[in-house]
Amino acid sequence: MLERHLEVLRMVIESEPIGIVKMSNETGYPHHKVRYSLRVLEEENLIEPSSQGAITTERTEEFVEELDEKVDEIIDKLESMKIETED
């Protein structure tokens, strides 16, 4: 579900304004699942509705930057946990 929310957010960022039908057609997710993801993103103030479709908010860019930093930290931690073996 989180992956779908992030995919929907990415589509809004890249193609705003964008509507449910276009997102559903491009992702293959049913309309109701796209609509739910949009509702979750709107509740988090990451997108807002417009007459042409979903658009980003002032908070979107900051959220994406923070998320990217956290993902990088997780990757670094996982890399440090790898056990190196000799071939």
C-alpha cells in the first residue's frame, strides 16, 4: 500500500495536475485504490485537489527530501550490516 501511495505521489509531482482516471490507466490500479491513495496523501497535506486534478502543496518538496534522506540512511545501515566474505 505504501508503494502505491508513493507511486501516486510521484505521478502527481511529475504530471500535475493529474486526475484519477489517468493515474489508474497509467498504473493499472483500480480507480478506488487510486482515490484512496489520493485521500491519504491529501490528509497528510502532500497534495490538494484542483478542478484539473491533484496538485502538490508547499509541504510536498520538504517531505520528499526528508523521505530520500531517511531511505539513504536505511541503505547505509543495511550496507554496513553486510558481512563481507572472501572469494
